[in-house]
Amino acid sequence: MSLNPITHPLLDKAGVRHGFFTREGGVSEGIYAGLNAGVGSKDDPALVAENRRCVAEWMGGGLDDLCGCYQIHSAVARVADTGWKGERPEGDAVVAAVPGPIASVLTADCAPVLFADAEAGVVGAAHAGWKGALGGIIHSTVAAMEALGARPERMVAVIGPCIAQASYEVGGDYQARFAHHDPGSERFFAPGATEGKCLFDLPGFVLWRLEQSGVGDADWTGDDTRADASRFYSNRRAFLAGETDFGRLISTISLG
């Protein structure tokens, strides 16, 4: 079984093990076909566990080393000092300053964001959907890394595969909500094809949040989860197709 995660030069240069895993490889079948890492999905738990074990192995660890939260679209960041052995505290980001823990997030259109400060030896992973991004998960992740000795200006951050603006139509009220909460964010919306709808630029907004947080260098891999069914799971695509559930992608980072 060959896994084919996406990696990025910014994180390669930081010298950290990382991967934005696609659905390629894995043992799941049917609508979950491939590397479904979603413990919250309705897939066979044994198959999900095997997929996650393979991811952990690729990262140089074991299944018990994976550290991922029970994600609630919050601004809560957790610190991992060791592997969580399957435990999942509520939250939407994990940071670590020691080798061993594999910080991870699950997504299926939301933006996975991997962080590193190579000099301080601190890494992080955040789950940023529109609600978490607006609510402060990026700022919380940066603050949690700072508490472990990192400096924002030394950090690099990469946004992995997520839903792109052309694929993300939302209600017109979203633009007003964002503008009220964070003036200037209205520029991340464009008119939708349907009257009263807008197209939201999630990766663009998250990049702005990273800039606001003082992160030294940041990028997006440019991959649209909804548009590429062969490589990515997508909540939006599954909903539009009338499917009952969807797989989850996993993104991971560690100090080794």
C-alpha cells in the first residue's frame, strides 16, 4: 500500500517530518475508498485504524503517537508532550515541542494548517474551517507555540488541500458576518452563480489570518478538495452527490 502525501518546501526547509495525506493508498472501500483516517466517520473502525497506523508508520512512529483533537470548530489549541494513545480532547489544534508526538488534524474541505519554528523546535497542526478561522484558531495555535518558545516571525506555515473559492458557495449573509467581525475580510468573497450567494476564499482568508498573527512565511498548496475526487475527500461534494457520509483526510507534522 503506497501512501503519497503532499509535502511543501517551506516545511522541508524547516527539517520537520510532515505530510498532507491524500486518499491514495489505504484499505477503506466504497464511498470511503482509500486512506480514510476519519475516526468520526461511519467507515469500518478496523479499516480506519489500519489507515491511521500506516500514516503513523510513514511519519516514523506508531498509532499511539498520533495526537489529534475531537474537532469542534473552536479556537482551542492543545499541547502534546507524548502520544495520546487514541485519546481525543476537544479542540482544533495540536502543538508539540518534543520528538515523538505526531500532531494531526482531520479535514474534508476545511483547511489543514501545519506550522514549524525550526530554531525553537516547535511544530503545530490546526483545523481551520470558516468558523474556526474566523473565531481565532490560527491566533491560538501561534500563541500556544509561542508559549513553548517559538517566535511568530520565525514560523513557517502551510495550508494544505481544502475547498477553493470557485468551489465554495455560501449564503450572502456570510460576507456581512465576516465584515462585522473582522473589517477588511469582505474582500475574500465574490458573487456566486446563484442570486444571493457568495463564493468564499477560505485559503485566502486563512493566509490573511497567518499574516495578522505575524507568521514569517506562509503558503497554500493550491489543491481544491471538492474539485479532485480521485485524490481528496470532500464534505461539500458528498452532500451535493447525496452520499450519506464522507471520508476524512489527515495532515500530520512532528519533530521526529
